[in-house]
Amino acid sequence: MSAAFVRVGALSDLSPGKMKCVKAGDRCLLIANVDGTVYAMDDTCSHEDASLSTGSLRGEFVKCPLHGSRFNVRTGCAMDEPADTDLKSYQVRIVGDDILVEEGKEAG
């Protein structure tokens, strides 16, 4: 049985070095284009209730706009305090111009 993927946006709307918040079912996800590869992870900082998509993206790291914690968008790993809990990352597929994220599954 194959995994279910849901469309969350268009690749043409997410140029390299850009990120945004998208809805996937009942989840808010951050999708980020790092050098042409798209990654998806939870959008809410694990330290406080802040949308990471309003922060800044430098390479593969997103910086929380509230207290400066950084997360690796490839893995969801918390890199700096005050955040000390990793976020879930999700499998991404690109089909044509569509960005698809696997429903409910974390990236390996």
C-alpha cells in the first residue's frame, strides 16, 4: 500500500531561499526551498507558539522570530536554545509543479 501525499503548493511559487507556511489537513507546515530541494516540517516553534515561516531562512536553518532558536529544515532538529525539542519533518515529492507532502508521516 502506497503512502498518501497531499498537495500543499506550487514549486513555481517557492523559489530557492524562500519558505512559507501551508496547511496540510489540520497541520500547519513550513515548506522551504533550500538550493532547489523542498523540505517540510512543523511550522510552530517547539519553545513558544511562534510561526517559523515568519522568521528567517539561512541555508538549511530557519530562525524563530521570537527568541532566535534555529531548526534544521532538512531534519526538524532544534539547533539552539531556548528550543530543545525537535520538530517533525515530512517526506516531500515534486510532481510537475506540485509540491506534495506525505500525510501524517515523518521523514526518515
